[in-house]
Amino acid sequence: MNMLRDLRVPPGGRGEAKDRITELEAERDAMKPWALLGKKCFNESRGSEQRDVDGEVLQDAAIALGLFEYVMVGEPCGDRCYCEDYFGRDEWPVQCLRLSALGKEMP
């Protein structure tokens, strides 16, 4: 996205233009974790003979970027609960990996 091209001085003048710049900067900043994750995927694929990406590497990167977080749960969250497949009934409560608030905000 070219911020200068997308910026048009609105009829209200400079005040509204400054607000639009602030809005565009916020959008840019919100995309930074995704850009860093994409870069991590690219670098990981270049370091592999199969040119693939290890899911654990992606998961760790997403956690480090604040896109995923662990949540302690006391029971399965529904019919499609993956934690239920990995943990026996006697092992609950467990840590469940979920999208963080930041991850939910991403487009």
C-alpha cells in the first residue's frame, strides 16, 4: 500500500488529513506481526531441503509475536476440541493454544 497515494486531503482540511495519516499508520502497525510471521515462514522454507515449513516453528513464532496464547481450560470447548484428542479425562485442566486478542484483530 502506498500511503501517499491513498492519502487525499479531505474537505475538512489538515485536521482530517492528520487523522487519516494516523489511521493508515495504525493499519500498517497492525500488519507488522503478520509480516514478521511471513518472513519467518520464508526463511524457514529456505533452510529446509524439502522447502517446507515446520509447523512447530510457525507456532512458536506466532506465540512470540503475541498472535497465539495458552489458556488454562477445565473441560473440552466443544465437539471439535483438539485438546480432548490429546489429553485424557484425568489430565484436565490443560493448557489450550488459542488466538490471542491481537490474533483475533488480524484480518
